[in-house]
Amino acid sequence: MILNYALDFAFLCFGLGLAMNLYRVFRAPGVPDRILALDTMVINVLALIVLYGVRTGSGVNFEAALLFAMTGFVSTVAYCKFVLRGDIIE
Amino acid sequence: MSLALIAALPFLGALLPGLMIRAGKNACALVTGSVTALALLMLGLNAPAVLRGEVVQTRIEWIPSLGLNANFFLDGLGLLFAGLILGIGLLIILYARFYLAKSDPMGQFYTYLMLFQGAMVGIVLSDNILLLLVFWELTSLSSFLLIGYWKHLPEGRQGARMALTVTGGGGLAMIAGMLILGNIAGSYDLSVILQNKEAIQASDWYLPALILILLGCFTKSAQFPFHFWLPHAMAAPTPVSAYLHSATMVKAGLFLMARMWPVLSGTPEWFYIVATTGLITMVMAAKIALFKDDLKALLAFSTVSHLGLITMLLGFGTAEAATVAVFHIINHATFKAALFMSAGIVDHEAHTRDLKRLGGLRTLMPITFTIVTIASLSMAGIPPLNGFLSKELMLEEAAHTAWMANPWLIGVLATIGALFSVAYSFRFIAHAFLGPVRSDYPAKPHDPGFGLWAAPALLACLVILIGLFPMLTAAWLVNAAASAVTGAPVAVKITHWHGLYAPALWMSLAAIGGGLMALGLHPRLMALWTATPRPEAKRIFDGLMEPFATLAGRIANGLHDGALTRYIAIGTLAIAAVCYYAFDTGTHAIGTRDLMPVPPVPALGWLSLVLATLAIVIFHRNRLLTLVLVGIVGLMVSVGFAYFSAPDLALTQISVEVATIILMLLALNFLPKATPVESAPLRRTWDGAIAVIAGVGIAALAYALMTRDPAFQAISDFHITNSKPGGGGTNIVNVILVDFRGYDTFGEIIVLGIAALVIFALTEALLRAGPANDRLLAWKPDQRRAGDRHPMMLVVATRVILPIALMVGFFIFLRGHNEPGGGFIAGLIVAIALVMQYMASGFAWTAARQKVDYHALIACGVLIAAATGIGAWFNGLPFLTSAFGYFTIWPLEEFELATALLFDIGVFLTVLGAVMLALASLSRIGLRAGETVNTQPFDIDPSEGRTLNSEEAR
């Protein structure tokens, strides 16, 4: 019972977070802000996947979350290296 | 099987010359020759059975639903032709080895030659007429390559084009004719068609089929009025002319007429079309040949004339005439190939083949003179050579055949044809070899080396042997072939003397006398010939082709102007139009399925997707920003897959997104960071409209499909039922990939490997000396660079994550068969883990620690997958049938081992190798652009807390 409310609340929070990230990607003072916003979007989506798994009581999407956690930052690093150095594999 | 192998051998052999040319010209010719010799040997092994009257067959089902089967059969006619094609082919290979100049690419020549040889052998061995048509068109294509072999000569290119247009056009007509014939007979198998003479000749479609098939035969065999392409094809190197125009290409038409003889001949239509065409061709071409100064042109028209002769004999429709036709095919092949090769020798040594500039070569080139004399006398029909024998028989047949109730017309015309034949044959000898030695040859003529004259000399020997002992040397083959043509046993009797009362004797004498007289009057006749206006075939042909070429050019250039945008616009609009037509004419109602509820969070995801896409359209000129926005799209698509119950797809998409972004960023480094405005606003509006049409169309289609039940039964049920019992896995997606559709996956990993190798090869080409390389060397980074090349935090983090990532990859790989995962995803994960090291510590540092070559990884992957598939053969199962079993090893629980796992290892290695090779190749470009190379993992020394100086860091 309480779990359902907690889940609803969590969905609301991460959903709002996602929406704000989205806004940040579109309206930002510079590219680094956008990259960071995208990275945070990945985190939020990851959380949403796990929450969805908890709600449906299924572990089938757990690996997707795992993979997001493990490789999501690689794109961020690549964007950052590009902004910093131009070439991402020197 | 052996017949299919005989036809396949030249095609397989075509692969070798290109490789063997690196080992030298002799090795190249030797290998090419051995392949042909092997095919000839295999043919010879089948010969005894054929000569006993059996028909050797090989049947392989190809596409039975279309009636298209790879059926081959070998009877006497096939044996004769296959023997000629392979035997003379062998001589041509020998001759070409010594004929081609140093600058001619010999490997290419032999490859074309073998392709052509394979196509010809295919024609004469095919039992299925559809298969025969395939080979027929292949001869047109490969002869195009051969005739145009000297690409630098405009005549060569034009001649090749003309030959392709004429023979290819005839081939098209023949396809229609063959389809009609197959429909009448109810089968596309020749052996069935040949049994259905009554049904075919009684059919209303007999005449159209006959005309269409004959169009194919006449164009191929250069019969009037399609004869004009053959002389123009003489621009080819002489070995090609000798091969194509003595024994093979032009005889294909004759072969087909002989092959179809039992069902098509014997009607008035056949007689008047075929015999008349042959007669006209024979006389007309023989006349033209007399007035050609170019040796090869003379031989070309003489070939046309002799083809006409054989066509006429086949047209007579009697068994005797067909037998003579078969005999003359053998004789013509021997003397004409020898003559072409000799003409080539004269050209090769004297650097001209113009009869006006030759003469007196008898003492300078005695060997060539002897060969030419023997072959020419045979061509003229002088006893006791083989040409005489068949010409006598031909005249005899001609004398006994009436045309429109006119008993002497054919006889007289045939005699006139023979007269011209005598004249031009003697002219070849007299004007090239006899007479005084001249002092103005372009080069000093002398006999060539043994290699060049060996082949024509051998043929000249055959000319004499067949001439002297026809019953011993040729009768058995003629009997076998003629029996096959006529469908009744033939026992031929060939003699030199037919008695004083045989009309052939007097016709022959008249021809020889008249021919010598014509030669004596040649200068005067020549003046008359030059004075009479004649239609110029090439001009007419070009004039006819010109409007078509213009029209084709206009259509092709209009649709295909080199701009990708135009292709996409045309394609999209065409599809949209067709879809709209289907929508407009079909019935359509709103789907009946209930829509799913849309909770707020997925709605937010949808909104992000739409907004990001719109933003890409708006900001697409800023390329880095576009890439960030693409990141959002990728993220939402991945999570969408997860939400819509496709965890395998989600996993794949997540890792593919990362690899894609890295690839794009690597490329973007060397591209402009902003897209310039190139098109006018009107154009952009128009393009936008097309995009909206396509997008709305797809959306409507998807909506329509998803709101109703499928019209056909879904195949999911089969997969769900059979996944565990048949494939041994509970993850249906993975079982589909490695088992149900394993063949597709196998093809896909090969394509993936090829794509990666192409990226590598393109990079290699880019880094060779050239404009691209110069631009890279002069490369100036277009943005300011931060000082820290390899931040320590990043380096340490990636090192820590490497074993974890590898472990996850391993885990995902192993569970793949039963849970979401598998080799493809695992390969991507491991690739990402490795790419992280490249990004953190640089290319050189990582490459120095890379023990396995990525090329080898790709190769291993494909080979392992192939070996797994082949393994099924040993159990007597089809390729890629998987096997699995359950094992228990203490202390583990019971687990499953499947061959699909091995296959998945192949997939894993290929994906890993391909991704890494692509990324590594692209990053090599950066090295060339003047980047410094590091051997240390990062640019500071943490033990001393100082930055490495440039010396240490390198």
C-alpha cells in the first residue's frame, strides 16, 4: 500500500527531473551544460527503469539499467573529450 | 555431379589468373590452361558413354517452383561443342600467352576468357532452357569484356558495345521465345521439350516462338541482317577473335538451332526463314570478304559466310543436311581458328594486317606460310583437305533442294558463294605471302617463336588428318552429334569421290575456276566495288542507337544526377504515391483494437522524443548540438524498447548508441562543425513537404497496423512453441538469432566484417600519399585545446571499470540463450570497455598493449560461426542445425551446453573486431594530423606529483 504511494512519488520526482533536464538541454548557456543535462537524463531514465521494474515486480529490465549505469557515462566522456580536445582518441 | 562441375570449373578457374599473375605470366597461363585441361579431361571421361549412345545427366534442383533447375545433360551434340570450346580454348590460352604484349594485363584477359568459356560450356550442357538463357546472357556479357579488352582503343569499346547491343537484344527476344516454348511443352527441360514436336508445331504460338528464338540465334551467329557486329568485334585482340569467331560465341546460335532442330524444323516456316537467311548471308558475306584488305576483316566476313552456310544446311530440315552442318562446324572451327591465329601472327610480326601493305612473306615467314596455305586451301574447299569434304556435301545438298519450287536457285547461289570463298581464300595466300619481297613493311617480318605457331600448326595438322582420313578421325564424332541433332541414329559416309555424275563435282569445279578468275580480275572488281555506294552498317546502327541513347541519358541523368537528396526524394514520393493509390482504392475502416493507456511518465518520454527530433530539425546546422540531441533520441528509443517488453533490443540499442556517438564524434573532429546553408528557401520548403508526407504516411501506416489484428497468422506462435524444445533456449529472440534464423545472422556478421574491413581499407587509402594525406598533414585544429590530454581521473576510472565491464560482457554473453543478452550485445559491451581505454590513455598506449589483431578477430569470428554451421553436416543435418544437451558438473547445478553458444562466440568475436577496427581506423586519421603519440598512460607522474616533460611523455 505504502509502496504504491512511494512509487508514485518517486515516479513524479524522477519524471519532473527528466523534464527539467530536457529543458536544460534545449536552453543552456553552453554545450557543457547540455552534455551534463543529457548525462543526468540517463541517470533519471535509469532510475525510472528500476522503479518500473519494482512496480511490475519483474527483473527483466534490470540488465538494461545495469548497462545504462555502466556505459551511459562513456558517451558523456566522449562529448567532453571532444569539447576539450577535439579528438576523443588521441 | 560431374557435368555441373565441368560447367563450373571455368568459372572457378576465372578466380585464379588474377592471383597467379603475381607469380608471372607463365604460371598464370599454366594454371588457367590446367583448369581448362581438367574440364576437358572430365568431358573426355564422359565421352565413351555418350558415344555408346547414352545421355549423361546431372540434375540439381534450384528453384523448382519456377521450373528453373540446374539440370545438365551431355549428348553427342553437347560433346562436340564442349570439346570444341574447351579444346580450342586450351590452344587459345597457349597462343594468348605469347601474343599479348607486356603492357596488356594478362590476368584480366584470362579471367574474362575463363568466364566466357564457362558461359559457353554452360550453354551447350544445359538441359533447362531457363538455365541456358542465363548462360546465353553471360556469353553476351563476357564477350563484351573480351571484345573491349583493349580499353584504350575507341574501336574496341564501340565494337564491344555494338556486339552487346545486338547479341543482348537478340537474347531478350529469345527469352520470350523460350518462355513460350516452355509454356507449350509444359516444362522448361530440354529433354521434355524435345519429345513434344507435334504439340509445339501444332500450337498457334509456334510461329512467334520460332521467330523470337531465331532472332536470338541469328543475332548471336551474325546472320543477315544482324551480321554487321561481327566485323566490328575484330577490334579485339586476335586470340579473342580466334576464340569467339571460330569455335564459340558465333557458334552458340548454330548450336541452339541444332539443339532445337528436332522440334522446330521440318515446317515450311523453318525452311523459308532459316535456309533463306543462311543462303543470303553466305553469298553476301563471301562477296564482301573478297573486297576487304584487312586480314581480320576478310576472315570476319568469311566467318559470317560460313555461318550462313551452316545455317542454310540446318534450314533445309533434312537429316542429311543437318549431318553435313555438324561436319562443317568441326571443319570450320579447325581451319578458321588456325587462320585467325595466323593473321594474328602476321599482325604481331609485320605490325600490319593490311593486304595492300603485305606480300612476299612466303620466304620471310615460311612456317606461317605453310599453316596459312593449308588452312586457306581447306577454306577454299580444295581436295583433299577437310573443307573440301564438307563443301562437297553441302553443294550436293544444295543441288537437291528446291526453293519455292525452283530446283536450281539454291544450287546456283551456293556455287556462287563457294566461288567467292575460293577467291578470298586464294587472295589471302596470294596477296599476303606470294609475290616479291617488299622493303616497306612497318616491321621486319619473321616467323614467331614456337609458342605462337604451335596452336595454329596443330590445327593445320587436324585439317590435313580430317581431310585425308575423315572416316577414321571425324566420322564417329559427326555420327554422335548428328544423331543427337536429328534424334535418329546417323551413320555418315564421307568420301572424296562421289562419282562423275554427282552435281557437287561440277559445282565445285565451277567454283574453283570462277574463284581463280575472280582473283585474277580482282583489281578491276575492286575498282567497281569502291565505285558502288553501299549502306554503311555502323552509321545506320549509330543513327538508330542515337535517339535511344539520348532518351536513356535524359531519363538516367534526370533521375540519377548524383545528388543523394534527389534519389531519396524520388524514392519517397514514388512510395508515397503507390501507398496513396493503395489507400485510395482499398477499403479502410478504423482499427478495432483497444488503445493502451498512456501513463504520465511514458508520455513524458514520448514528448522528449518529439521535442528532441524537432530540435534537431531546427538546430541541425550546429553539428555538435545535433549530436547531443541525437543522444536524447537514442536514450528514449532504448528505454522505449525496455518499456515495450523488448529487453534484448533495449540492451543492444543502449550499447549501439554509445558506439555510434563515439564514431560520429571521431568523424566530426575532421569535419566542419557547422553545416553551411546550400539550398534556396523554396527548395527547403519543398524538401520539408516531402519529409512531412513520408512521416505522416509512416505514422498513419503504423497506427493502422497496430490498431487491428494481423491479416495473416503471426509466426510468433511457431517460435514460442519451438524455442525451448527445438533450439534449447528460453530467450526466443536469441534462439531466433542463433538458430531459427542463424543463416541470416551468419550473413549479417559477414557483412559487418566486410564493412569494418572497408572502413580500414578506406582509411589506408586516405593515409597514402595523395591530396587527402596532404590535407591531413597540414591540419590545424579548429578549436582551442585543453592542456590535459589524459586526465588521471578518467584513466583510473576506466582501468577500474575494465574488469567489471568485461565481467558484465561475459555474463550477458552466457545468459543470452535463456535470458536477454547474447553474443552481439556482449561484443558491443566489451568493445565499449576497450574503447574507454583508448579514450583515456590514447591510441598509441592502448595499441601497444593490444595483443590480438582486430582483423584476426573478425576472421576468427566468421570462421568459428561457419565451422559451427558446417559441424551440423557431420551429423547429417543441414547447415547450422543446432544441437544441445544438459550436463551436471559438481558443484554446479545442471546447465545446458548448445552448439548455438559456439555460434554466438563467432558473433561475439566478429562484432567486437568490427567495432574496434572501425573505431581504431578512424582514430588513426588523427595521428596523421600531427598529434603527438604517448607511451605513458597519462601526462603526470603521480608518485612525484609533477607533470612529465615532453621527452618522457612521448
